[in-house]
Amino acid sequence: MKSCWQEMLKNDGVNIHFNNQFPPVYYLHGLFKSVMLKVGILGGGQLGRMLLQAAANYPVETYVMENDANCPAAHLCHHFVKGDIRNYDDVYKFGRELDALTIEIESVNEEGLAALEREGVKVYPRPAALRTIKNKIEQKQFYAAHSIPTADFVVTRSLKELDQYADFFPAVHKLGLGGYDGRGVQIIESSAEAVMGFDAPSVLEKKVAVHKEIAQIVAVNENGQTALYPPVDMVFDPGLNLLSYQISPAELTDTILWKVEAIALKVVKALASPGIFAVELFIDKTGEVFVNETAPRVHNSGHHTIEGNYSSQFDMLWRIILGYPLGNTEAILPAAIVNVLGDEGYSGEAKYDGLDEVLLMDNVFVHIYGKRETKPGRKMGHVTILSADRKDLTYKQSRIRHILKVVSGE
Ligand SMILES: Nc1ncnc2c1ncn2[C@@H]1O[C@H](COP(=O)(O)OP(=O)(O)O)[C@@H](O)[C@H]1O
Ligand SMILES: [Mg+2]
């Protein structure tokens, strides 16, 4: 019999798709409801922090492992463990006493996670899915093997090999392992620029004539049920090739929206893992849709779901981990997200100029991540704006980017 707790959490029925490709449920739901699950997060940055803010609403005992005891998530968990998320022994020891584990960054030791999974610890995402995604070479090969549309590519093992691909440019060179937030991605317009590439195993992919970049977040539970959030438009500064702001829902024709949803569902079904997945896609000038990359975790493009959607991406991940029904992904109001980045020329103790002015704005929600030190480009926070009027969203995001600056104190 369902408890009233489960009834209360029941999904309102939007966008739920069923499939039979996943193994049957092996969660003992009844048992889990009666005990406080111990769940660990590998990494203590802002994603871990926001996950813990959502955890406070559920019966769960939280653990975080990170090297830095002053990290953004440290003070919000029940148990903080100092350790290296890239080290097998640290990950294994951390996870041994836990019921379930999740990650906030891909560069964790997935062998440690695989060992824990073999011993019965639930891991979100499954280590096999993480392994596919972690290395951009394997990720691209996975798309090709599953006929998921993605830019054509070749694998290069050294910089020298780029000499063979004079006909392949303009292209984008991407480090197989270790890239993050634009580091490890190099646009190469012609063979004259090939020297800018990476002298390590990488993928060289055709540069897409990008009309729009979209992110589609998908939630997948243990039964393989999925729920899609409205997609997000990622708006880039054309000069700097830097993300300016994000806006949800993305402005798409119905046909392109259906393509985006179908492709994102194909990606998560092929990954065959429960969890939250953010599929980044390109739409080119002709309306063709390509998968750029997938993150097997909560994602920057979903931060607006905290205030903007009935169940946020963070709330949703707890529902999945704790075995509760999926939440309602529908938007309460359209939203924009501005990332608050460390300003150029400032390093040291962070100070937030213009914060009072932003806090006076209506329907604007400030998230400062609590990082003590700023440096140029470091993600220090984000601001979410809600409005039924898209013009209001674009006006306010531009004002906030103009007003709010992260500098360093004297
Ligand atoms: N094949 C491509 N064609 C055009 N632009 C690309 C391509 N691949 C990447 N980019 C641009 O580079 C950005 C970063 O690349 P991405 O693979 O998403 O790396 P990261 O892991 O840093 O997010 C993308 O958001 C996009 O703007
Ligand atoms: Mg990306």
C-alpha cells in the first residue's frame, strides 16, 4: 500500500515516457522508506551545495567528500570527509558504508565507484555510463555506435596527427580527458591553426554552423521512467565565445523541439542509467540537431529549476536516489540564469559589488556559492530571473550582468 508520503510526492503526469529497456526495479521500496538512507556526494562545489539544500526536505543522511574543508558544500552535509575524489582508495573507503552515491563532477575515480557498485552500493549515474561520458573520445564513439546525430569526428592521439586532417577544418579539437568549462576545447579554423590543438588523445570534430545551443535535462528513475524539463537556450557572446546567459523555455519550433526531445531520450536510454542527464545540443542553420555532449549529473543549465519549475533538478535527483516518484518538470514561469563569474583582474577574497541593487529587483533570486576566493572566470554564483514576459527576462539579465561584479576585497 502506498504511504501518504508517496502520494504527496506523486508526479502530476507531464512528459513521462515509459520504456522497457531497463532492468526491473531492484529497490526494496518498503524497506527504504523506513530507514534513513546514507547518501554520499563526490565533490563539494556548488552543485553539491544545491543538492544538499534540496536534501534538507527529505529523510536522508548526507555525506560529502572533497579535498577542501572550506568548499561550498562542506557545512551543509551531515558528514564531511576530506579526500581525493580522483583516488581509488579514497572513493572506495568513502562509499563502503553508504547506501548510495552521486557525483557533481565527471572527473571522479570511476573504478572505485564500479567496485562499490559490485558490492551493492547504488551509484548515480552508473559507473558504466560515467565511463562512456568521462572521456570525450568514448562519448563521441558511443553516439556514433547508437546512431545519435553528432558532428562528424576523428580521433587524434597527438598534435602531429592533425597534419593529416587539412581537409577536415574548420573543426573543434577536444581533449579526451580533463577538459572542463571550455578548457580543453580549441576551435581550429584552418590547418594554419593546427598548432593550437592538443598533444594528447583527443577528438577532432567538424565545426557546426551553430544557430542555437540548447540544453535538455532528462531525469531517469530506476524503472527507466523519464521526465524531460523544458529545454534551455544557451546564449553565447559571439566575440568571446563565452556563455552570456540561459533562458528557458528555449524558443524552438515544435518540429525541432520534438527532435531535441527524441534525441535526448535516445541518449539516456542508450546510457541505461538512472540519474539526471543534461544533453547539450546544437541546432544548425538548416534546423538539423546534433548532440554536443552529455553531462551525467545536475547541470548549470538547470539551476533556474530551483525557483522556476515545480520539481527542481536537485529535488528530482533525490527522488530518484531515494526511490520516490519522479516530480513535475513543468515550468511555473519562464526563467533566465546569469552566471556570476569572477571579474578579470581580481584575485583574492571575494567581494560582491552591486549585490544590493540586484536584491532589490523583483522576481530575482541570488545564489552566492560561498567560495572565499575569486579569480577571473571562476563560477562564484548565479542569479535566476522569473517572468512571464521574455523581454523582461532579457532586459533583467543584461542589467544584472552589468551591475553585479565579483571583485576582491582590499
Ligand atoms: N563541433 C562544434 N561546432 C561548433 N562549436 C562547438 C563545437 N564543439 C564545441 N563547440 C563550442 O565550444 C563550447 C564548449 O564545448 P563543449 O564540448 O561543450 O566543452 P565543455 O566541456 O567545455 O562544455 C560549446 O558550448 C560550443 O559553443
Ligand atoms: Mg559543454
